[in-house]
Amino acid sequence: MAIGGIDKQETVRLRKRQARQFERSMKGVKKFCSTQGSNIVSTALDEDETHINFSKTNLATETLLTNLSFTITPTTSFANQNLLQLPTLAKVCDTYRLFTRSAAAVASAVLVDVGLVSDEDSTLVIDKNKVHRAVSKARKNIYQNISKVSLNSIYFDGRKDKTLYVSTPDPSESLQILVEYVVKVYAPIWFSIKQKTSFKDGAKDIFNLILFSRYLPPTNLRTIVDSVIERNAFYAHPENLLVSMLFDDRDYIRELACRRIIKARNTDNGFKQRIFKTPKLNFSAKDYTEIISWQECQVTLPPVLRDVTNDKLKKMAKDGSLKIVDFPCHTQSVERYVKLVTEASQSVTNVNSRDGFVRTTLQSRAEFPIFGHKNKFKF
């Protein structure tokens, strides 16, 4: 039988844990003794070990102190604990998708290079657990201070093409086609989305996009544009069309939407998983309610109206007084948020952690948008 040597690291770890237990026990003893009128009368210290002796003023105190009496070595100092808070490091971890182990290694290496950590003094060394606690704390703080943030703007890609067109003495045919499309289609739709940002107007934006692009000749160019519109026509789905129709200014359109929603609710079994697929579009439609063939599409209940009763729907069809949760329509900002939520789902698990991850990243981007040079760094 072979007997292994002493595990120094494990021994140090156990001694530290024992010291922490002793410290917590001492706090409880002092609190108990203060309530009972007892005082500590002597503390004997020697070079190798520490013995704690207490005055036994009553039976309860004597029993408690007997159970807590043990010996520890004075090698552990609680002043050596790293009590630094790392809120900025936590935000940077979420912004740049750093693992806690990688962030701890980089941060500790920087502390070594600047001379704050050495072999003699390793108090400020940062481990992955400390980074993990800092990240969790930052997410929790932001989650507790939730504030509604509205989308401020939409990035206008067309301005680059127009600038190039104006600055070119003899623009090519391709550049002229692009600029004409920006002026006749892209810019009007952009301002329409900017003016009416609700998802209830998404189907109307799809219809206007079809309508404005009809100036294109029926050639390969229009075919390309139509295929792109149809591939991205998520607001032409029956669910979104019904929501737009339910909030239409025309009474008969609202009544038609109400009947179709009630019919979809009655035929919905509630168990079969629906497939959200963009439908075939009718590019010759005269109204946004006609951009799809209702007979060929499977009409399902819009999730946003799932908790709205039939009586409220009928009342809405008459006077248009229904109020539901409003969402912004599909913009580039929403696409960035969808991408961010997807990244959060890949990094953390539960709902609160995902929400904290998203909000921490957004706050860090707002406070620290770019770091190309030292003068861009902000605290």
C-alpha cells in the first residue's frame, strides 16, 4: 500500500474554510454573549496556534463555547480577501462575449504587468468565480431597474447611394436604377415606417412596397424585387393581416377581421404547432387586405389576441376601441435585438439571466460604443 504525500493546496483550502467557519462562529458567540451580559476574558496567542477561552457565566454560554472550541493556524488573514467590485469588467464581458475564465485570466495578467500582483502579494488576483459573481450582479442590478427604451431612429442606407449619384458627373445605368429605386420606393417606405412604427401597420407597409415598386418594367429586375419582397413579407402572414384589419379605419374591414378571427379561434385545436411561413403574394392587389389568397392560406389566431374575448372583438369591430400591447414593426433595430436575444439564449439559460444579459449589453454599448483608441475609452 502506497501512502501519498500531503496535498498542500487542499490543506490550504481546508484551513481557509475552517477559518471562515470560525469567524462566523465568533460573530455568533459575541452576539450571544452580548445579549447574555457575558464578556470574553482572555485570548491566548502563541506562534503556532490560537486558543480561544471564554468566561463561562452561565450554562448556556458554557455549552455553546464548548461546542465551538477548536484550534486553527493563524496563516489565514481575512484582510487578504479581494473585495474589489468589478462592474465595468462585467459589462465588458457581456459586450464582447467573454467567458468568465478568459476575462479573469486577462484581468489578472494586466494586474501583474502593472505591478499590483506579485508572488509576495496575490490579494488582487481575479478568478473566474469573482468575474461570474460580478456579471450576475450587474445583470441583476439592471434587471431591477428596468426602464422602457424606445427606438429612436432607423438607419437610412439610401443616403450613400444618393450622395454617390450627386457626386458622379456621368452616373452609370446601374447607379441610376438604384437611386431611382431609393427615391420612389425606399425613401417613402422608410418615412412611412418612421411615421407609423406600430406592428399594426406592417401589412400596409408591405402593400405600399408592392405598390411603389410597380413602376419597374416587367423584366428580370421586377422579378428580383418581387422575390425579395415575398421572401420577407412576414407582415403579409394571415395573423398579422388580421391584426392590421382589426385596427383599420373602415368599419366593414374590422367586421371582416372579427369574423375571421372568431372562425380561426373555433377551428384551432390548441395542440398542433403552427408553422409561420410567408404566404404567396398577390402583386396585382388593389388593397392590403387582398395581398394574399385567404382560401389558400391556413388562417390561425394571432397570438397577441389570444386573451381577447369574442365580445371585445365584436365591440372593437363596431367602435374601434380595443387596446392591445403595441410592438414596433420590423426595422433594423429590431433585427439587432433579435440577434442579441439569440446570442443571449446561447450564453445563459433562465429568463432573468437572458434579460440581464441583454440589458447589460445594451447599457454597455450605450456607455462604451467603440474602443479603437485610448481616447475612446470611457469609465
